Amino acid sequence: MKNRVYIYIIVVIGVFGCKELEARRPKQQSTKNFYKEVVEQNKKMNALETQKILSHLSKDTITEYKSSANGFWYAYQKQDTVLSSTPVKGDEVTLNYNITSLNNEVIYDFQTRKYTIDKEDFVPGLRDGIKLMKKGETITFVIPSYRAYGVTGDGNRIGMNQTLKSIVTLIEIKKPNNEIK
């Protein structure tokens, strides 16, 4: 008899205790506020990185760095005041460059590369910087992470949010019709 009571109780609980499952409604979040927060956070991070770069550059009393309108700093090591031709979109340039950390720790040693202006993938800060150069010039560029590889790095040696420094020598400018300048 006790067993029947227990079975009866279990059946009653099973029948009346279970109700139909109801899907939960997703929580509503405003993407507008999320993006505003992300933008504000990025502005703060960029300001901190800029302060770090300016502090580092101010310690170098020998080199005069200029700020570019494109968000990087540069200093001439060898400047040509005679030639006026700089590369433009479509020109193929041959350059020698390296990539180091802000503290001059070598990330990628010097290498020579041919690059077609604005037609190939390259470090954004250097793409803009090369357009300032004349044949034979050597410039040191300091590129904040947001003008380099940003929050992802390059997947190899360049880390997340890493400021880069690069010494670039422009060896040759070749116009699309193979005319060498």
C-alpha cells in the first residue's frame, strides 16, 4: 500500500509539476551605446599611446621629429633638398626598411622590397610616409599601433597595440611606363 501512495504522489507531481517549456526572450541591448563605449575606450587608449610616444621622442634631443597629418612622426636621417619628385599612386618604388619596437628592439631586420604605391598591402603608416620621400632619402618613422597593425598585431612578431619604428631608405622610383626617376 505504501508503494502505491508513493507512485500516486510521483504521478501527481509529474502531471501537475511540469509545465510546458517556454523560450526566453533575448535581452535587449543598445548597440548604439556599445559602439559609443568602444569608441571612447579607443580614444583613451590612443591618447595614452600618443603620450608614451611623445615622451619617448622628447628624450631624443639629437633628432627632430615632425608630426604628420596622417598620425605618425618622422625624422630625416638623410634629406634631399634638390629633387622634388615624390612617388604617387601607381609608381613602383624600391625601398630598404626595417621594423623595430619604440625601444629599438629589432622585430624585422633590414630588407629590400618593391612596393607599388597605393596598390599593395603595406603598413598603413609607412604607405603614407613613403609618399613624403624622395629618391635617396632615409627617414625614421614612428607609427602608433592604430596606424600599424592595431589590436591584432601581424600574427607573427608584431604584438597587439604595438608602436612601431621603421628606418626607410627610398632607393628608386619607377613610373608606371617604366621611366625611372
